[in-house]
Amino acid sequence: MSAENFNFETSLQQLEQLVQQMEQGNLSLEESMQAFEKGVALTRECQNALDKAEQKVQVLMQDSNGKLQEKPFPSASTDG
């Protein structure tokens, strides 16, 4: 999958489906290994996407002197 066509949400859904299939225990050993390998690849792609997003956020948060301004990230829920 190329970086241009990568969709984080779709990859995360695929990873969740793989986990569910493996947890059901109905896959053969070979199918389980293939699912595991695909899961590892999806995990790496998702981690790379998160790393790139973090880098973009850091660049956007730099002040005019090039220093990183640390700001709290607003949480989705303030109820605790």
C-alpha cells in the first residue's frame, strides 16, 4: 500500500477484524500466521502514520524562534 493511498481508519478496522478472526480460533495454523503477518504490517503502517502526524503537529506548534511550544492536547472527554 502506498503512502498516498493509506487510510488510517480503514487499516485500524482491518486490524480489528484480524484480531477478532484470530480470537475465534477457527483459523488453521497457516491462516493464523498469514493473519499475524498482515496484522504486523498494518500495525507498522498505523504507527508510521501516527509518527508522521506527531511530527506535523510539532512543526505547527513551533514558535517564531523555532522552539517547540508545549500545549496540552484537548481531550475528547472532559468528564474524566
